[in-house]
Amino acid sequence: MTSAPAVDRRQYAAASTQSVVPPESVAAESLSVTFNDVGRAFDGRTVLRNVSLTVTPGEVVAILGSSGCGKSTLLRAVGGLDEGFTGDIVIGDSPVTRYDERTAVGFQEPRLLPWRSIRKNVELGLPRDLSKSEGQSRVDELLELVGLAERAHLRPREISGGMAQRASLARALARQPGVLLLDEPFGALDALTRLKMQDLLLDVHAKTGTTVLLVTHDVNEALQLADRILLLGGRGTATAEGATVKSLVSVPGIRPRDRAATDLAQLRSELYAGLGVSSR
Amino acid sequence: MSFDVVLERLPEINQAMLETFAMIGVAIPLAVLLGTPLGIWLWSHAPAGLKPTPKSHAVVSALVNMVRSFPFLILLIAIIPFTRLIVGTSVGTAAVIVPLTINAIPYFARLVEQNITQLGTGAVEASRAMGATRGQIIRNVLLVDAKPAIIGSITITTVSFISYSAMSGLVGGGGIGDLAIRYGYYRYETETMVVACVLMVILVTVVQYGGTRAARWTDKRVSA
């Protein structure tokens, strides 16, 4: 917990410059995200309150919390999918706008259009001001990046759930988001596929350098991927007053982390305790 | 039961079938053409829609309900001045097409609204998050996804209005349903009524069969 997350990221980015594929066009200008006393109530019932946090450009922050604590609500607010929040959310140097085009969202379900091929689905994510040839070469690179180049002509129902989720990730990356918002993107996948997707996300992050906000309920996933972990929850059991920042911890070590590493055990049990689960 | 009388009625039966085809063939395409945008409008301007405008939505929705609640016979008579304005006459097949269309537009619009409402919100939200405009979402997501359901709605509307068209006799509109009433019921030619009804059953069956096939054929989720 002593190492600064920004240093981690730079070391990791430096290591990745030796990568064989340096796709210039998929690299994003990563942006910071600042939460200032953010809260959200639905019909008078407070779900979130007093969330303040600054995410530095290029950082990966995992948002951890038990079901229904407002993780997704917070993420949707950053993407401009929900305007009912209180407080301020600033991306880069200006406040978040409706369906903010500086962000891209990856949902828990792939949400692909079933009647379009994988390639056509990824194309949907391209910014509209892009020329056709630029768009095509960017889609090529993204399909290559997520390992779907050979299956680009297939329809969503002809590929596996993991592949669909990879296509969804490629679609989100197509607009070169300054902030990538992922809402339990691997939650519906089987355990083995989930691990592979985590590795893929790290690979993507190394190449694009985009800021990532990742909502998850999986402590191990958060430890594996994040620079910092934001634990949301209520005080004790009194969640009636809404969830807020319970703790914000930096994850030590440099990615890719060893999944079997024992030095994270202490942090892991602290996080489990914070979620109200015994790690034993 | 002797069907000799039916043979004598064959020219009238032919004529009546053509009149029915004309009524349905004009009213239904017009209803689809005008009812689809109205249905999309009703959905997207609803309080929870893509572009909520609750006040104008309430007004349009009330108008749609009003037209739909009119008994067809009353509507047929009530809009006679309008019918005369459009087709220049208030009797005959052309004159029936006007009230049929007026009645079918809100009917079909409600079905389209329902078809779109029943689609999941996931793809729409994902599209909005990717910066798609409302027009793109309607054209590329909603209408494509709802296509099989909308074809089903066209089938339902056609079948309903084959039945409605039987009331056209009131203004001399003709049609096979009207023939069943005039010859079969008023003139006690039971055989003619039976034949006319059988023809209507066949017509409805063919429409329903074709509609179901078309809906299945366009359903990309199944046949991809």
C-alpha cells in the first residue's frame, strides 16, 4: 500500500512499449475523473452520498461493493447515462455531459445487435466524424486487439459469450474514449473466460493507456486489475442512509500481477471484511 | 340446400371480392405508412421515451384513443363531409376507404407503439452511450428489431379490417362481407351467405399464413 499508483502505471506503460503492435490509432488521450461530493437518490431513497475522489489519467480504479450499493449508479453518472445525481463530476477539465462522448461504456451484457456481424457491431462505436477508411482501419486494429479478426463476419449468436464480450469491448474502444467505464463486464462469464478477459483488459490498457473505471463485485478481479480500489458501502449495517466511500486503497505491485501472490492476502481479507464477508 | 343460386351470383361475388381487395389494398398500406411514424412518435415522446414531451404526448394519445373508441359505423357516418372532400363522393367503395383508413391509422399506431415498447432497453441505451442520434436508433435498432413484430401487427390489422369492411354496405361500399349481409341475410339466400363467409375465411387464412411466414422470414434473431 506504499507504492503510488501513478508510478505503477508508468512502469507498466514503459514495459509495454516493447509490444509488437503499436496501434497509434487505438491509443486514447486519457482523462482524469473528479468526483466532488457526488450523491444520488431515487424517489427520496438515498443510494449514494458524499463520494469524492480524483482518478488520475490512465489510472485503473476498481469500484467494489456489495449488490445494490450504487456502484453501477456511480458509473452511469460518469458516462452521462444518468443525470439525476447531485454534486459534480468533472472529466478532464469540464463537467460530464449527457451521453458524454469522452467516455465509453461496456455493459455486463454485450448488448450487440443480433442482426449485424461482429465487425458491423464494432463499427457502431466509431465516432461519426471519422472518415470511412480511417474507421475501417481502426476497426481492423481493434478486432485484432481483442482476437476476433477471424470471426468478424459472424453474427453475435454464432460466437461464445466471451467473444461477444470482447466484441463489446472493441466497440467501446472504437471512439478512443478518454475514460473507459466497465460495469461488471466479466460478471456473466465463466471463471476461466473471466481470467482470460482480465488479461485482455490489461493488454488493452497497456496499449491504449485509457483511464478505466471498473465496477466489480469480485475482490480478486479488483486486486488483479486495479491501481486503486474504491470500496463503497454504508456505515456498519445502516445502509438506509446510502453508500459512500468506505475505503480507498492502492494495490501494491506492478501489473500483470501474479494471481497466486501471497503479498495481497492481507489486503484481500481487509476488502472481504469491508464487504461484510469473512475471508475464511 | 341448392347452390344453383350461387352460380347466378358469381359475377356479383367476383365484383365483391375485387371491392374487398380495393378497400384493404388501399386502407392497410396507408395505415402502415402513416401509423408507423405515429406509433414511433407515441413511443419516443412518451414520458419515459427517447425524447419526452409529456404535454403534446398526452394530447396526441387522447386523440388516438378518441378515434379508436368510435364505433366504426358511427365514424363512417360522422366523417362523411371529410370523405366527400377527399374522394368527392360519400357513397361507394372509394367512400368507405376513407373511414377505414382513418380508423386503421391509430389502430396500427398503437400496435407499433406496443411492438417497440416490448423491445429491451439494453441496445437502445448502448446505442445512446455510443453517440447514436435518435433517428439512427429508430432506423438501425428499433425498427430492425421490431420488424417481425410489426409484420405481425400488419397481419392483425388486415384481418380486423377485412371484418370491418363488411359494414361498408351502409354507404354502398360493397365488398364480400357486405354481399353476405345483402344477399345472404336480407334476401334469405343462405347459400350465398355461406359461400361469401367461406371466401372471407379463406381470405383471412391466407393473410394470416402469409403474415406469419413473412414475420418468421424477417426475424434475423432466428434465421441469422
